[in-house]
Amino acid sequence: MAISSSVLLSLFILLPPIIPNSLAQSNSNISLGSCLTPIGDNTTWRSPSGDFAFGFRPLDTDPNLFLLAIWFDKIPNKTTVWYLGGGTQPVQSGDKLQLVSNGYLSLEDQTGQQIWTSGTGSTADYAAMLDTGNFVLASSDGSISWQSFDNPSDTILPSQVLSQGSMLRARLMDTDYMPGRFILSVQQDGNLVFYPIVQPSGFSYDPYWASHTVGIGTKLVYNETGSIYLALANGNDFPVVSAGSYSLSMFYQRATLDPDGVLRQYVYPKNSTNGGWSAVDLQPLDICQAMFTETGSGVCGFNSYCKLNGNQSVDCECPPHYSYLDPSRKYRGCKPNFAVHNCHAEGTEVDQGLFDTVELKNVDWPLADYEHYQPLNNELCRNNCLSDCFCAVVVYNDQDCWKKKLPLSNGRVGSYVQRTLLVKIPKGNYSQIQPATLMPANKKNDKRTLILVGSVLLGSSAFFNLLLIAAIIFITFYGFRIRRNAKLGPDLSTVGLSLRCFTYRELEKATNGFREEVGSGASGVVYKGYLQDKYDTCIAVKKIGKALPETEKEFAVEMQAIGKTHHKNLVRLLGYCNEGKERLLVYEFMSNRSLTQFLFNGPRPDWNRRVQIALGVARGLLYLHEECSTRIIHCDIKPQNILLDENFVAKISDFGLAKLLKTDQTQTNTGIRGTRGYVAPEWFRNVRITSKVDVYSFGVILLEIICCRRNVEAEIGDEEQVILTYWVNDCYREGRVDLAVDGDEEATADMKRVEQFVMVALWCVQEEPSLRPTMRKVTQMLEGAVDVPMPPEPSLTSGTSCR
Ligand SMILES: *[C@@H]1O[C@H](CO)[C@@H](O)[C@H](O)[C@H]1NC(C)=O
Ligand SMILES: *[C@@H]1O[C@H](CO)[C@@H](O)[C@H](O)[C@H]1NC(C)=O
Ligand SMILES: *[C@@H]1O[C@H](CO)[C@@H](O)[C@H](O)[C@H]1NC(C)=O
Ligand SMILES: *[C@@H]1O[C@H](CO)[C@@H](O)[C@H](O)[C@H]1NC(C)=O
Ligand SMILES: *[C@@H]1O[C@H](CO)[C@@H](O)[C@H](O)[C@H]1NC(C)=O
Ligand SMILES: *[C@@H]1O[C@H](CO)[C@@H](O)[C@H](O)[C@H]1NC(C)=O
Ligand SMILES: *[C@@H]1O[C@H](CO)[C@@H](O)[C@H](O)[C@H]1NC(C)=O
């Protein structure tokens, strides 16, 4: 028990009165049998350097209650980095923590009843508060049976690692350690997600930030140079936050999932007397925009809106004539200071004379609208809300008008919100009047005002009980879908992302009510739309028309399998919607449409570009057949399904749908005897379908790319030329491949490649599937990596001659 006088001195100087009698032990090994009590000589165990202490500290909210915690002991505010039981287990002055002789921690109340234990199964020879901030129970051989780093609260410290299955849970407020509203979870599936959690049920809403590392994320690491990252199975790091140049030798560091749902990394200068914690990095960067949950209030409570206060904090503000439900807990939301427009009162549906509006710029609650008008000018928009007893606020922008009802959720303010808000308030001077004493300024004694006053006098609490009941019902019926699919964001380029599950409503909104049709096919109609993300990502939404027998779950499983495919020559599936009977697929949008438009509509495209497209399609198919984790036979390769991006890179779409759509290829007949379009002949026989069906379709498309014409062109005068596969075969047999590219100067100048491509195509369209090469072989032959042998004569070819 050797406490140096300087330590004692500094303790007396630094310790604020909140930690009474803190005669901490600074010897580093705590022996079995040692005790701590909330009050008395032994309240804490300190680390050798004195940077951290473990022990009891009084709650800010009630000094008679104590928290078992770990904190930074050298800084005046004693910032807590760990606390027991998510703050739900406050300790009373008579309680006692003992490192019992069996080698575990036991917290007992004054009657000797055990309140908490670190695990009776484990054994240890001693305990130690380490200089890293980790409190460990260890054996003499050095093995650790329990440590605070494995049981984190809301903070992660340098050298701490969170393995799969661990989480941080924000506290409710800076001074209230009760379990808060947000969780950061290192999920078992490898994804790092932040999501809101519903009090008190514990249901979780959609994540507002995700690393999109399903299958490859392993653990969250806070390394010695101040970087916090998710370590990936492939050896790479997925950065989360980083302290940059703030070194650990000069700064204390921590990262905390703050009560507002933001993971902030803080630094504190060690040798400065007037320093404080300052956030040097954060995730997500703008919580007000990141949070977008259909149910739940968002970052702030209902009826309030979220305002960024630099990187350091978030404010929740009330609209004019609304006030905080609980001014000391602003996150709980806002209530109107007046009786809202009442649909039960006589005549109020039609009378707009009772209400007025106040204007606010750059504020919106993007999800609370129940009506959308377009076009509608601002004045009509306002009047429409005034005369509608459901309408609480109305938001407009140009010719768009959105009516919203209470409670309002996901509110945000910022210059990025290009909207004008009108808040509906009663006419007269209500601004300074509290609800309980609310009287109209102009004491008009008519029936309506009486009703108005009456409903106010009954208490806004009745209204809020109703709101609460409505909210509970809403959550009960709609809030149980626990979804952890990662939200889409700017981080899409990360590999291994999981798909986003969209609501029908979101897609309806994104496509402006499915207005702009950009294509249609056997599987459904495709619409153009925009995601409401940072980049207004342009999307193609496919509404699947066919009845799908699959259950929602099977559909989702299938979608996840497709979501795992990543290749330059595949259109990326971003998400899907699976709601009731509605099945929609969301793809990245391809600005140069499909191969159909490219090849057949307009002037003959550049030969080199066509060569690259042929190679791209071949590579995409090779990936589907051999390289992706779930091998996929496309079954419906045709020019409409080959899309082109802004750089004319070919991307195959609609893959993986064959199983879902139960594609019946035998019905895809072109109507011309002996031809099957792109469909391999075995579809018409009772044989097993293999990936060779795609090779056949590819062969047909390759010929179309070479000749820039459709496989079947009934209008062509010359009968021999009607079916492209037959005609090119005939040309090839007669040594006149040049006829296939007649008039195409670029291709004619590259005759060797044309011949090579034609031969590959003729191999692909062989009747007998086993004769057709694999896509790997096809790719090698197209790339010139292997020689192309002479293709055999397709057996069904009509023996017409080439002219
Ligand atoms: C505090 O702990 C030390 C060492 O374990 C012990 O000798 C001392 O008696 C304790 N003091 C009280 C008041 O329990
Ligand atoms: C703490 O105990 C362990 C095991 O008995 C021992 O190896 C270590 O040196 C001790 N540390 C101190 C500072 O006494
Ligand atoms: C910590 O992680 C960052 C980012 O992954 C890396 O650049 C840095 O080298 C790491 N530091 C150490 C000491 O490993
Ligand atoms: C803190 O320490 C650093 C290096 O040890 C020194 O450069 C700096 O002046 C010190 N600051 C104060 C306020 O003492
Ligand atoms: C310490 O805490 C108080 C109250 O929580 C706060 O006002 C003050 O800014 C804090 N000081 C530092 C240096 O962080
Ligand atoms: C917030 O952090 C970003 C970088 O993370 C920085 O660019 C920006 O300037 C910071 N803003 C404030 C107000 O500190
Ligand atoms: C509204 O009432 C407040 C306080 O009762 C007063 O200060 C204010 O001037 C009034 N405003 C108008 C426009 O009457």
C-alpha cells in the first residue's frame, strides 16, 4: 500500500467531489479476496500509470447510487469507458464487489445477495486494471478468463478488438447510462452495422450505416496508430474511423457510440490543463441524412428535426409553436402547443378559417407524407392543408406538394433540403401560451372555439396518449420485420455487400409512380428511377409480372445468391422488394440501353466496339458458369438482356431469374419452322438442361454481333438468308465468310478475326450440346489464346448454298 505523496497530492487536486474518498490502490495486481465498496477507503483499483481506474462512481443523476465502471482517471471529467449492465444495475452504498477466492468478481448487496458475477465457471489467480483501460481476470500462466474489453459498453479503446457477435450500445444520454437507442454490431455474418433499437421492446430497425462486408468481415480493430477498421478475411482493412495524426503518446483516445447514434472518435491532449475531448472523426458523417427508417422517429423524436452541430453533436429542434415533450431529454420529440385540427369537431373538415401557417425553409420529414400532389402551386398546396383536418404540415417544392400528418418522423434541416415547410397553427396569438391555459386571443365565443378550447383543456396528454397508442399499434403491426440488410449508400463498391430490401413505397417514390418505362420483357416491365441517396443513384426497377410461387423467404434467399455475384460484365442487382404480391428487382441503370438498340436500330456500330462487347458477354457468362459462388445458368441469353453502360461495356442482366420465373423456354418459339431464335434445341427434347444452353444462345448473339442483323429476318427477300445461323454456316462452308460482313469496311479489314469469330459461333450453335465448347473455351478462342478448330457441320442445317 505504498501511495506516493505526489499521487496523493494530485488526487486531491484533480478529484472533483463526485468521487468521494477515492483512495485508490495503485498496485497493479489485485489479489484474491480483495474488495471494493462504493463508499470508504477502497472504492477503486487503478492502473499502474494511473490513467484508468476500475470501481464505483456515483451517478450524475443520483449521487446515492453508484455505477461499477472504468474511467479515465487523470482527466477532470473522469470520462467513463465501461459500465456494468448497460447502466441498468446501479449499486447502493451498502453493496460490495469482491474478487472471490475462486477467481471471479462477485457483486453483492448488503444482505449478501449476489447481484452480478463475472462468471462463476471461470477461475483466475489475480485481477488487474491494465494501462490500456482493460480490466482483466488472469491466471498465473497469463491466460485471461474475463476482461472488460470482451464485454464492451458504448466505447472502444486503442488495442481493443471486437469479435463477431459483439456490439456497442449507446447510452441514453451523456449523463444517463441506461441502454440507449442505437447499436453498433459486428454481426456474425461479417457485416458491421449501426441500427436504431426500439425502446423498450428491443426490436431493431433498418441499419443506417453498414460496411457491406457480409461473408468477409472478421473483427473490429482499434490499432495502435489510432485507426478503427473492420479486418477482412482477405487481409484488407475496411476503414471505419481514424484519429489520423493524433498519436497515442500525446493524446488519450476513445471511440464512443454516442447517444445520437454516431460513432465518434475522440482525442484529449494528455499534458494540457484546459483540454477536452474533441471528435476528430465520425461515422456516419451526417446522421441526419443517414437515418431513414420507415418506422421509428429517426435520430430525433417524433415531430422534431435533426440538425448537425458540426461534427461534435446533433441537435433536435422543434418546429414553431411546438415544444419539447421533455426539455431535459430533447430526443423524446416535440408536441404542438395548441389543439391540432380535429376531424371529429363539427364543420372543421371544410373550415379553413381557424388555422394559419408559419413558414420554415430547408426542413423536411421525408417519410411522413400521406398525400402528394403534382402539379400544384404553393398557394393551393397551403389551402389544401388548411382545409384538411388530417394535415399537420405541408411541404412544397416547385410544383410538388406533400401533405403530412402527425407524428412526423425522420425530420432533418439543412441546405440540402430543397423544400419549404408550412407548419399549420391556429389563428391568433398562441405563441407564448401554454396548452393548459390556451385561450384564443380574440375571445370569439362561437361553438368551434369552444370545442377547440375544450379539447385543449382536456389536456394535450389525451392527444398524446392517442398518439402513443397509435404508435404502439403501428409498431405492433408493421414494426416486427427485423431487417438487417445493409442500406445502400456511397459505399456500394465494397465487395460482398448484401442487398437492400426496398419497400414498395420507396420504389414507387424512386420511380415517380412507375412513370418512365425503359424496357419490357417476358419477366416484366422495367422503369427508370432515382434512389434518394447522396448521389441520386440512377436505378432500373423491374416489376416482375409473372406469378411467383416462391414464398417470401425463398425469394429473399434467391436474391441474396444473386447479390453475391460481382463481375464487370454483369448488371449489378442493388436490391429487391418483396411485399405481398409485389416482387421488384432494383438494378443499376445502364445508360446505353441494350444490344438490341445498339445492333439493330441505327447505323452500324464500330467493329472494335462490337468485338469488345462480344468478349464482355463471353466473360460475363464464363463468370456465371464457373467463377461465382453459386453457379448460374442464365437460360435466357438474348440481345435484350445484354445491356451497355455509359462506356459501352456489355453487362448481362436478368441472370439467376430462371429458377424464380420457372422459365418455359419451349414456348419461346419464333414461329418460323426449324428456328428457335436464341433457344438451344435441347429445350424441346426431354433432356437435362446444362450451361450449354447459354453457349448456344451466345453463338447466335455472336453471329448477330458480327453481321449486325437479327438471327431471323423474315422480310429478307433471299430465302437462304432469312436464318442467320444457317446462312453464315453456308458461307463458311463455301469459303465466303466475307459475305457475312459485306459492306462493313472495318470488319472486312479485320478478316482474320471475323473468320475466327464465325468459327467460334458455329461451334457454339452445334445441335449436340456436348459438342459445344464451354464458355471458358469460348473465351480463350475469342481472345486468340487457343486455336479454333474447324467446326463440324451442324446436322440440322438445310443444305442451301451461299450466294
Ligand atoms: C482496503 O484494501 C486494503 C488492501 O486490500 C486493506 O488492507 C484495507 O483493510 C482495505 N480497507 C478497508 C476499509 O476495507
Ligand atoms: C502480477 O501477477 C502475475 C502472475 O502472478 C505476475 O507474472 C506479474 O509479474 C504480476 N505483476 C505485478 C506488477 O506484480
Ligand atoms: C493501423 O491501421 C491502419 C489502417 O488499416 C494502418 O494504415 C496502420 O499501419 C495500422 N497501424 C499499425 C501499427 O498496424
Ligand atoms: C505537451 O507535450 C508536448 C510534447 O511532450 C510538448 O511539445 C507540449 O508543449 C506540451 N504542452 C503543454 C501544454 O504542456
Ligand atoms: C466536463 O463535463 C461538463 C459537464 O458534463 C462539461 O460542461 C464540460 O465541458 C466538461 N469538460 C471537459 C473539459 O470536457
Ligand atoms: C467534419 O469532419 C470532416 C471530415 O471527417 C471535415 O471535412 C469537416 O470539416 C468537419 N466539420 C467540422 C465542422 O468539424
Ligand atoms: C403575443 O403574445 C405575447 C405574450 O403574450 C406578446 O409579447 C406578443 O407581442 C404578442 N404578439 C402579437 C402579435 O400580438
